[in-house]
Amino acid sequence: MTPAYVPFDVWKCVAEYVSDEDLKRLRSVDRSWRLIVQQVEYRNVGIKVWGKRTKECLKALSNPARGLGQHVRALEITPWIITSPVKVYTKRAKVWNRINALFDSEYPARCASDHVKRKLAKHIDLVISTVQNLPDLHEFAVQWSPGSTYHPEFFSAFLGPILTKTKLGLNLTKLSVKVPTETLSTLAPLHFPQLACLELDLHTGNLLTGEINDLLDSLIVFVNNTTRTLRTLSVSSTTESKHLDLNRFFHLLGFFPLLTSFILCIPYDGAHISSPSFVFARAMDKGAPNTSTPTETFIKKHAGQLEELQIKSRRASPPVGPTSPHAKFWIQRILADIAGGDLTIGVDGSAGSSIHVGGATSSASLDSTPAEAYSRLQKLEVPLRPLKSSLQPLHACLQAVSVQLKSLKLTERALTGDELKGIITVLVISSQLSFNVFTPLSDALSNSSQLSLFTSSSHSQCKSSPIVPQLNLTSLSLRVQELSPKLLDFLAEVVPGLRKLEIEVVDTAKEYTPCQLAHAAMQQHRHYSDWHLRVIQIRAPQSRRVYAWSQGIESILKACIPGVDVEIMLLNLV
């Protein structure tokens, strides 16, 4: 088949995998490729600085004759600062300005202020007129770097008129907001009938609690107006938000019947959800103990519909005022709720009623009834740093969702070989017990010894064990101390259906020594013919030794795993 007979949509899909440099070369091939390149280039538009090129781009997008605006699907705006001085072009004007400044000391400052106001009005008008000519714009983001200076007029316009004076408000499906807290009041009267994804990144700085609550009330009204359409809610808070209380925020939020994805990112010590639980207890519940914070309660009441739960953390924030002693165990408590049953979190953050599974400690009894509340949860992300040395809550959580879990991402801390073995073993055994309810727990635990691949034996073909049920896990992301053949053997045999694997290697010393040759020789005798892995991403610290190692490991992995796409990223940790 010649290229002339290839459908346009096929070439459009091919262009998704072509680099930007190659796309620029293909622009001049023919008219179809020119249109494809335009669609790819203008799909996501960002305005971060103002200059001559920005003005030309906006005018080109707003020109219906050129047809570029129809390709834009997402727009991100980072308001800029107008610093250009007042320009005087004639000698007479310069003399007149000097005379005015002589009799009025505030004249230069007033002229500069008027100049900035005129510039602001021109910039805002040009942006709004451009958005009016973007018929298929569905995603909009307003970003701000905390601590930087800003013009309030920009945020008032980009969170108000740009959404009300154009069709963007009617077509908007995704809104990302990271703005100064003082500008959040602009959102209160807005309503978007098709909004499905809302991302909020809150920064309150040194504002006091009362001031923050007054400003967040407008945001709460806006969020509650999206209850009928919202499917994804992401809430983040910066470490510098000293007096922020997200418990009050979630306490005032309603129920979202369509919500399937929830992302929460706060300081890992739980400072922003550390207010005592009894503060938000209802009058009818005053006599009963209330151990769940409003943040945890918000997750619980959507448990039956959540398909994705991402828990992320940032560096610690010093708490201000009275705090709950259990705040630092907020992640353990969420995991314990997913685990269900009578699982409790101790004063050290560990889970109650633990047993030993395959040499690793696991929480809760593996023959207990799995929690049915999170029966739809398929994607889970958990930071390991707040869990410290105890992974018991994570084990109990994975036990409850092992059957339906498709994606697991563990961040912030590198796992040892035994820890990784314990996590995967819990998933496998829990799935086995779910498929065969008549299997005694003792038999399942004895069979788990056959999963121990961290031995000196070689598994050249790595065929699936007959006692191991097929896991639904297709994506796995984690940090490990070192990348070894035994690790790949373990994953290939226990998780043969894995499609994407992301590994960040922390301890790479062994791979860069002469043992590298032995490592390669061991890999060459392996062929994972039954492994369905298609993408493997490896991240490692950048250095000359790592670069040489990465070139060798890429060819080895491609030879061992049929059809795999290897992506190696060298991280600059300086």
C-alpha cells in the first residue's frame, strides 16, 4: 500500500509517536501532513511570557481565516508581570514630562501606573478575543508560582470574564487552578455544566485560619456546584500553607455521585488535616467517639465508586495550633479503611493483627473477609515515606483490592528485595484465596514459598507457576535498591500479565563495577517468552558510568523480553 492510499486518520495516529524535530521536517511533505503537524503543535497551547511571538501566536489563533484555533484542545495560562517602562518618543514630550515631574513628584509613578493599566487591558482583551475563536477548547489551566509577584487583574479576568464571556465555560471539561488564595472568590458564581475534572493546588502562605476559611468558602461553593458532573477531583496543598485546614474544606463538601478518581497531595506529616476530629462532629454524635477526620470521611463516602485513588505527599509543614495525635498516620488510616475489617493503627503507625507471609510481615489475617466498599478500585498510588519501616497497612490494603487492582505505584522510598517480595506475595495469595475460597490459609502460605525467586537458581524461561492465579495488575511503578536479574525473574513469573513497568534504581554501584559484565552474562541466558511486558522505564542517577551501563542494559532487555520498549532516563540529582 502506497502512502497516498493510507487514510488520514492513520497518519494522524502515526504522528503521535514522531518526535517534534521529525514533525517539523514532515510539514512540507504534503498538505495532509501539514494539517497533521498543525493539529499536534496547537493541541496544547501555553502562555507563560509576553512578547512579540506571543502576540503573533494569539493573533494567528484568533484569525478564523487561518483555521489554527480549531486545533486547540487545552490552554494553560501563567500570568506574567508587566515591567516595560513608559516610552517617550518625542523631545517635546520629554520636556513636558520633566516640567510635570518638577511640580508634581507623583507624576512619574502615576504615569507608570496608567501605563501598566493600559497594558493589562490590552493583554486581557487579546487573550479573551483569542479564546472566543477556539471552538473546541475543553481544558483550561491557570497556574501561579507561589511567592512571586502578580497582577490581580489577570487572575480576576482569567477566572471570570474569560470563562463567562466565551463558550469556554459551556464546553469546559477540565479545570486546573493554582492561584493566589485572595483570587478564589472569583470562582463562587461560576458553573460549568460539563466539568468532569477539577484540579486544585492551594497556597495560603502566612494567612490566618479565619482569613483562609473566608476565602475558601467561595471555593467550596464552586466545587459543590459541580456535584452532578465531576468525575475527577485533585486537591493539593503547598508546604508553605501554615494555617491551612483541609478538614474543614472536606467537611463542607457534598457527595459527588459520579466521582471515580480522587487525588490528595499534602505534607507527609498530615499538618493540613491535623485539626481534632471532634471539632467537626455533629451534635447528634457528640456522645460517640469520632476517630475519622473529615478528609477520611470524604474518601469513605465515595468508596463504592472510586476507581482511582492517588495519595501523594510533600515535605513536612510545621503544625500551628492544636493538632490531632493521629494526624501523622493519615495514610495508614486511609489504607486501613480500604483493608476493612477490624484493622487498627497503633501508636507507632503499624497495623493490628499481623502475620508473616513468605518471610515478610503482613497485616490483618489473609483469610478475613475482603472489604467490599472499594470493590471498583483499580488504580492505587501510595507514598512509602510516611509509612516508615512498617508496610503492614499497605499489605492489608492490597489484600482487599488484589483481585481488581490494575495499576500500583509506590513512591518516595526504595524497596528492598524482601519488601518487594512481601508486597507481590500478598497480592498473589489474596487473589488465590479470592478465586478459590476453599483453599486453607495454611496451604496458601506454604505455596507462597514457591514464589521465592530471590534465590541463586536461574529461571531461563520463567513460565508461570500453576498455583499462581493470573493477576489483573498491568502497570507497576516502584523504587528499588538495585536492578538485578532475580528481580526480573520474580516479576516475570508472578506477574506475567504486566504491561508497563517503571523502576527507579537507587543503589547502582553494583551495576557500574566489573560485575556489570557478569550481570549482562546472566541476562543473556534469560528469555521471558511468556511475559506480556511492553514498556519498561528505568530511572537512574546521571553519571558517566550510568550512561555506559544504560546503553548495555537496554540492548539486553530487548533481547530478553520480546517486543518490549525500553526507556531509560538519567536523573540529575544535583
